Amino acid sequence: MMKAITIQDIQNAKNRIDKYINQTPVLYSHKLNEWLGHEIFFKAECFQKVGAFKARGACNTVAWLIENNMKPDLVVSNSSGNHAQAVAWASNLFGILSSIYMPKNVSKVKAQATASYGANTIFCTDRITVDEQTELAAKDKGTYWIPPFNHPQVIAGQGTAVLESLNKLEDIDAIFAPCGGGGLLSGSLIVARAMSPKSEVIGAEPKNANDAAESLRKNSIQTLNSTPDTIADGARTLSIGELTFEYLKQLDDFFEIEEEDIIYWTQWLSHLLKVRVEPTSAMPMVAVRKWLSKQKSKKRILVVISGGNIDITTMNKIWRKDFLNNIPSLAS
């Protein structure tokens, strides 16, 4: 049984990485709050190093390895994009070589950024092959595998985003975050239970990539047979991990999101907040709207915008149909 991750682990992670990462802002939209009748705050990890929250977990894990005299010769990882960039950046930061295995359909901007941080990028036919090749490479002497989510130090690093937020915000009724492998949600849950026990913690994933939802329904980890077809490329994981599953089971609610709803909120958040928002980051707003529609009093909500890396192909898909003439509301 793996040792539980604690709020102290996440505070330790914050102390390790503070001097390397960006203290990202918390944003809000007066207009959105007016339309929905609630207060919604956005932790804007699109302003993070590498453009995504993943920098936190990767940086913490590499720093933790060095702190414990376990500095490897080579770091390897498997990723569909943001984690790849994060591991490449963190490894380069601490003078360690890295090799990143990626599916061939990965976002081009994420692949190019990963290479620009000095990583050796290896492209595989699909996500299953990516995971197999990474596991094989990790067996080499002097090599350390930093997985995208199923690692205590990765989760502890991801949790620092909500830790920073709750150090600034009071009386938060609910915290929403997207779910790919569940690392961000796991870290967020640990922080919330320790710092703001009244806050519900709620996840969202694409209906087209609903391995986490299926796992929660069946109370066992379910694995997708192939790379899912969703515009939310940060949530194309084939399955959650044994470690993250234990935390996801403790969530207060979990929503499966339709593709058109993801695109709708990607457009609106980009417009209202004047920042670049990845489709994966927009998913939680669908869950926010559904959750708020059932509330009887005014609520204060925290949403983690997980990243802002979008290539031109995805951008074209997002703006193929204009949703900005349909103003957000709590009406179904």
C-alpha cells in the first residue's frame, strides 16, 4: 500500500519549486459573474512555465530526486503534450538529459516546444505504444521515469496550484479541475480537505474519453482500447493510475462533458478572460454550470485553467462555429 500524500508533502513541494515556477494569477470576469449570479475565480495556469500546470509536478519530482541524492543520468516520460514539455523543461533546468515518448498525433506546438527544451522526442504510432516504450526505456540503468500523473511527487507538485489559490481566496464553496490521469484533481483534493474542508472538489472529463468516469462507476480502473477522439488533447489518457484512482473516489462529483460544450466554453473563457485557454481547461466550466444550476444560494467557485497551449489545427476546430452569440446562463 503506497503511503498517502499529505498537505505537508504539497507544502514541501511548494517550498522546492517556488523559485523556479511562476506564481500564476487568479482571474475573474465581472460579466460572467453577472450572467451566472455567482463568483467564479480562475487559477490561470496558462501563465505557468511551459504554459501549463504540469511544470509544477515535473519540477517537484526532479528537485525531489536531487534532494534525496537520486539524480538520474536520464529522465524519460510518456505524454500527449504538456507533461512532455514540463519534463523536458525541468530536466534541462537541473542539467539532466531527457527522452520523451509521444503519440504521432500529438499537438505540433507541444511537440516542438518539448524539443526546444532539449529533449530527445520519440514519436510512436499510438498511446499504447508510447506507454510500452517508455516503460521499457525506464529499465535502463541510470534512467528515471516521471509518469504524467501516477507518482506521489508529481501529484504533490500539481497540488501547489490550488494551495496557492487557497492562500489568497477565502470561503470557496467548490473547486473544479479537469481530469486526464487525475494528478491535478488528486493534488487539489488533498489541499482542499486540509485547508478548506467545506469546499467540494469536482472533476470533469470528455465523454469521448471517459475512462475515469467508467472507473468510478465500476469501482475498478477501466482502460480505453484506443486513443480517444476528443478536442481536449490533455485528457486523452487511456486510463487513470492506481494512485490517482484512490483520490478520485473521494471527489464530491464528477461530470462527463460533450465535445460541443467543451468548444463553447473554450471560446467564452478565451473571450471573457482575454487569455489563451486549452479545450481541456474549459471542460470544468460545463460542470460548474450544471452544479450551480442546482444551488439555492450564491456560491464562490475556483476553477483551475490547466493550460493554454493550442496549435493551429485545434484552433481552427475551436472557431469553426461561433458560439459567442449564445450568452452563458444557468438555464439548461
